[in-house]
Amino acid sequence: MEREHARTTADMEWRGQTDVSNVGSQWSTIDGPLGVYKEEAVKLAKSFYYGGFLILPVLWFVNCFYFWPVLQHREAEPLIRRYVVKSGIACVLFSVVLLAWALTFAFGGEHVFGSYWKHLAIYNIDDKYGPA
């Protein structure tokens, strides 16, 4: 235990952090002392946030998961926190829109879309373009 604390303390000093009294809440990633450095963490959070707009919204969820300690502590790195909070909001909004679309399409069907439903439904593609 003492050896672990000494290693963590030395690692924190090497990274430029001086407060070793509260080791558990210092780290911005779920990896704790094995996580990325502050500058690299900012780049990573920013990359995950903007990557979510490139039709990879799962990156917003990954950003929130990986930087979970930042979401738990308000006094965490403000630049990382900004990207993680934005990722969380975007992830929730995307999930709500996707769920609403899926439920509308699945349960609404022809009642919601009218005659245009025949062009949207996947099971009609085989009848339309399949072998005769």
C-alpha cells in the first residue's frame, strides 16, 4: 500500500501536480494515475467531441465515459469539462431523436407516413428491385 502511494506520488510530481493528499479525485480520466496527461486529455476530449459529428455519435458516449471523473467534480479542468458536457448533451439529444424516429417508424408506419410509407419500408425493396 505504501509502495503504491509512493509510486502514485512520484508519478504526480513527474506530471507537475503537487497536491497528493486527494489522489482519487485528481485525475481527469477513469484510468486514474495511468491516464493521459492534461494536454493530451484536452486534445482527446476535443477529438471525441468533434468526431461525434462525423456520423460517429458513439464517440460522445465514449467521451463521457472516459472522462467520467471530470463530470463528477465541478472543479475539474474547465476546458476538458466543456467538451465532455457538450458531448453528454449531444449524446442525449441524439439518443432521443434516434429513439423517436425508430418508434415513429416502427409503430406509426402507414398511419403516420401515408402512401409514402411504401417507398420507405425496407421489406418493399425486394418486391420492387428483386429478381422477378
